[in-house]
Amino acid sequence: MTWILSPPPQPFLHVAGQSTLFAVRRVWCVGRNYAAHAREMGADPEREPPFFFAKPADAIVPALQDGAVTVPYPPQTANLHHEVELVVAIGKSARNIAAGQALTHVFGYAVGLDLTRRDLQAAAKKLAQPWEMAKSFDASAPCSALLPAAEWPDHAARIELDVNGQRRQEGAIADLIWPVAEVIAYLSRFVALEPGDVIFTGTPEGVGPLVPGDVAVACITGLPELTVRIAAPEAA
Ligand code: MN
């Protein structure tokens, strides 16, 4: 058998210090996983069950080893927002697993941006409509190279985002309402997790707008850095 059209390119992430690539299967994102961000979005940060949305795998924009990527300002928004997040890459199948086992299913970690059309998200929330057009657009998930899990044993890290040299977001991975292991365990009760799945684990407070020409630098202690340049919108 042959394909009637060429298969689409396989989305991927780079692996820090290696020439091999990590094939991306699915992209899951956790909503409101830091208390201060939940409050700034007008929500109650009580520990309710985590909720998830998805981006298509090809929303991933993989940063090279130097950490730099360029993404176009997306169409149909006047309020593109940055959300800096710890990204977890699954390396081993997980179905209905316990939190105590969850970290053994992790291949590695990265830092990414959950780019968001905040105006469309606000409109969708008001109408109780889905978030896809706010969250799941082209190039909405730039992400650094992955660091293998064994090389990042200490989750007591800072997470930060600077835009044009100004600090915008700052937090501690330890402040996740649902820590990585619990996010993986909980999600694995609802869907099969497979090698290639990546999970954006939520953003700390300080989300804000990006405009063409901005340069956003995302950092998590010990992980490869990510530099995202926002380009002019692509011609329609
Ligand atoms: Mn997010």
C-alpha cells in the first residue's frame, strides 16, 4: 500500500545535547494549575480536579539546541498572550497509573509557551463554548529542547518569562496545585498516554500580551532555555 498524498511531517522536539529527535504524538495542556494565575483569571484556586485541553501535535514549534524560534503573530486576535509552562514528555505507555509510579513514565522535560488568543478565550468562556480557537492554533506551542528526566532530578526550580528584557512571569515549580506526577496519573485515567505525548502543566501568574517584534525568553532552572521571537502576521 502507498499513500494517496504524502503523509504530513512528523512533529518533533529536539533532545538537549543529542542529534536524535523526540516524535510528538499528542499535546495536552492543564488549565489553571498555579493559585495566583487562577486568581488573576478570575477563578477560585481551590484544589478542584485538574482540567485539560489539547493542541494539535503540529502546534509544536521545536526550538533548536540554541533555544531560538520565531512564530508568526496569529490571525483573528488582537490580544495574543504568553503562558510560560513546564512541559513533560511521556516516554512509556501509561493507563490508569498511580501518582507514585507516574514519574517513571516521563522521558524528559522542557520549557514551552502555551500561546493563547486571550480575546477569543474570553469570548468562548462567556458563551460556554470550547477553547480550541483560543488555544489550538498554528504554531501555538513553541517549546525548548527536551532534557532527559535523569538529568533534571530536582523539581525545586524557578519558572520565569522575560519579554524584551522585562520580567513578566515568575513562579516556582513547587507551587503547582497539581504536581507533575499527579497530573500524569489523573490524565492517565481518562486517556491512554503513549510515548510522544507531551503535557503543558500550567502557567504561573503574570500572563500578558505579545506583539510583533517582541522577544520572549522562557527559563526553568536546569532546563534548556527558550527564546521566542514574535514575527509579523503571515500574509493572508
Ligand atoms: Mn496554559
